[in-house]
Amino acid sequence: MKSLLQNLGVILVIIGAVILIACYAVGNVNNNAVLGGSLVLVVIGLIVYIVMNKRIAD
């Protein structure tokens, strides 16, 4: 469980990046909802990664 929490931020960033790559591959780059959602996933993933690694290290 501890390793899952450590990697949760990285998993969210990867999911956001995969969504962006998939949108580019299908040519759906004009849909702001999907692009914004993936941006939110990446930003939340970065924040979760920083917070969880600080909390687990202490």
C-alpha cells in the first residue's frame, strides 16, 4: 500500500499524458474539456507526488 501511495502522483501524470497523446493521435485537439481534464490530472499528479513523498519520508 505504501508503494502505491508513493507512485500515485506518477500514475496520475502518466494517465494525463496518455490522454494527451491519444487526443493528438486521433486528431481531437480542439476539445477543451478533454485537454483541460488531462491538464488537471497532470497538475494534481505533480502535487500528490510532492506531498505524498514528503509525508512518507517523514
